[in-house]
Amino acid sequence: MADLPSTRTIGRRIRAARERAGRRISHLACVLKTSPERLYDLEEGRDRPQPAELAGLAQALNQPIDFFLDPFSLVGEEVGYHIRLAAAE
């Protein structure tokens, strides 16, 4: 079984999914019944989401759980961002 991505990578993916969904941290926190500070800490990679939090994020952001945990995905990561920028030039 492959290793999970780093906490920082999971956080980047959470932020990417939230921004893609057009959600503000405060709104998402309300939907998930958590604090905006908790979501900010997750997005910053300061803490790894608990399984129930991850399931809630996946449902609220309309993403499969693998979107956050797939070690081979580049979605929401700086590498993918730079590749898209280079392709656009």
C-alpha cells in the first residue's frame, strides 16, 4: 500500500477543493459544524484531518476521499500549478 501524502499536501488539496467549490472557510466550517480556525489549520497542513472530518469535507466539497489521499495526484499542488502556468504561456 502506498504512503499517504503529507499533511501539507492534504491541506493544499482541501484548499483547492474549497476554492473550486466557491466556498469560504466560514461557510464550510458552518456546514461541517467545526470552527473556521480548525479548517484553516487543516489547509495550512498544521494537522491531519480525522477520518470523520475527511468524510465530511469530501461530501461538502463534492469530491471523492481519494482526491485528498491519493499519493499520486497533483491536484491543488504547486507542481500542478506551475505546469498549468507553463502550458498557458
